[in-house]
Amino acid sequence: MLFFWRKKAAGDGAKAAKALSPAEMARQCEERVTAFESGHLPCQDCGLQIPSRKLETLKMVECPQCKRIAFVPLRVGRYWLFEPLGGGGMGSVYKALNREHPTQLFAVKILSRAEKTKPLNIHALLNEARIGKIVGGHPCLVQCVDSGCEEGEYYSAMGLVQGERLDKRVDRLGRLPERQVLQMGMHLLSAEQHIYKCGFLYRDMKPENIIINEEGFAVLFDYGLCIPREQALNPQEEYVSGSPYYLPPERLLGTGEDAYSEIYSTGMVMYYALSGQTFFDAKEVEALAKRHLSKMRLSVSGKLRDFRPELVEVLGRMIKQEPGERYQTFHEAARAIEAVRLTAPPAPEPGA
């Protein structure tokens, strides 16, 4: 589940368009919504006004004149959902307009059409929104600003983060410079510490849940697995949730999680950003899934051999299999990362 909008970079094409400000984008969205309310869906390419009376909302429709694909919007509460951003098994996220805030755009999550009436999903969505309101007051965390139910449609609304999702950036660039990754690691640890002080554990650290915004901050979103610290330390879950490439071994064992578990997952994400690949391959993940943890006593130094010794020492400690061998607090881990960052080579200039 994601909600990001990536501006077209100057190097993305010879005819890269000038990036729009949030206010300009909101104005364009307002024009589209107003036209739709009047009975037409305007094609953004040829300008044809497609009659909207028989169009199914939240679906794509082809312009009969130029064949451009257009999205049919839907109003949910005070929000007009006018562009899909992503989704998962439980729900989907859409770029949205709220006329009470005409210069802003939002990301609104609603339940999938097949799942929207199931009480368990409704509870999960509203609980995620509740946690998002509690923990979101941090520059590296997305905050839920609204939630509720209108005409049988449950929703949660968040501020739209403009930037690029971490996994997309790594796919595009292959790997990220060491200094950038270390800075990202400190942002993530700061966000996790804030969540921790609010009484929760994030528990879903992975590249798909991280946006690098326009200011260069790593921003976390999706609180679907976030639970109270006491509950994380004394788990009663029957099933294991989370990405197998990044979840800590103690979740598989059911032995309880704490700050050291978040530090492990953050280290795994940093390794991915530095190397362009996950620490474990598919076969190793399969062994993890079967809880054959004895097979996973791999040589950390072997997998980190391309990194500087100072970086190997810090990252290796973050991803130790035994929780007691890792850094025990976010502050301790961040301090170690900062020491390595100060000696890291400068990031290459764009296009270098």
C-alpha cells in the first residue's frame, strides 16, 4: 500500500515537463471533479467530454476519440478520489481532493470492493487510521488526518507525500550511495523511536513502505502491522505477518519483539539500498519460512565484503540473528550510524 507522487525529473526525458506545485495539481483536480459533477469526464489529452452518467466509479475508461485511459472518480465523504496510487489485498489508496483544503492533496485508503463489508477488515482499517493519528506527528512519518464512514464506505485520509518509493528508486538506480543510505537509516530510526515513545512498535519496515520525499527525508507509512509495545513483547498471533526479507527472526519464533527487532529490520532495508538486493535470497527465505533458523547462520561479513569495514561493523551488528547481540536502543544504533556517516565518501553528483 503506497501513496506517493513522483515528479518527473529533468533527466527522465528530453521533454520533461515543468513540475507542478501541490496547489497547481489541486486546481487541475478541481477542474476534473467539477466537470465530472456536471455530467462529463474530460479526456486529459484531446479534451473530449465523455458522458459520465453510465460510467462505473473507480474504474478505467478509454476515450473513444484518442484512446487515452481516464479514471472515473468517486466521492467518499469530503474527498474526491480521482487517481489510483496503489493497494494491497485489503484496500486501495487513491489521490484525493478535499474542497475544504483547496491547495492540498490527500491519499485516501478505502477497502477493496470485495472486502468492504467484512467486519474484520473494517476494524483493521479504522484501527490503522487511529494509530496513524497518534504516531504521525513526526517529519519522517505520514499522519492520518481523517477517517470515518460515509454511505457504507469506510476510509482513512492522509497527507499526500510527494517523492519516490524506496524500492522504485533502487530499481531505477541499482543501488544508493552510502552517505544517502546512512542518512536514510537515521531518519527511519528516528521515526521508529517516535512510534516507540507513543507506545507502539512499527513492525512493517520494508522498502515498499518508505518514500524518499522531495527534501530527501525517508518517510514511513502504512501502520497495518503496528501494535502496542506490550503486545509485541508478548505475542499471541497464530500467523506470522510481514515481509520475510525484512522481519526479525524472533517473530518467526514467537519470542517477542522490541526496539532491537526494529533495528534488525532497518539494517536489512539499509543493506538492500546499499547493494540493490535483499540480504536473503529466495531459498534462504524459504528456509526462514519453515523456521529452519539453524540453516540461516550465514557469514554476515561475507555478504558485506564490498562495504567499508566501519560500515560492516555497524550493519553487521544491526542484523545479528540473536537479539541480545544487536544494538538495544534506537539512540545507540543512530549514534553508531552517524559516526560512520561522518567518514563516508561524498555522494556522486547527479549524472556523474
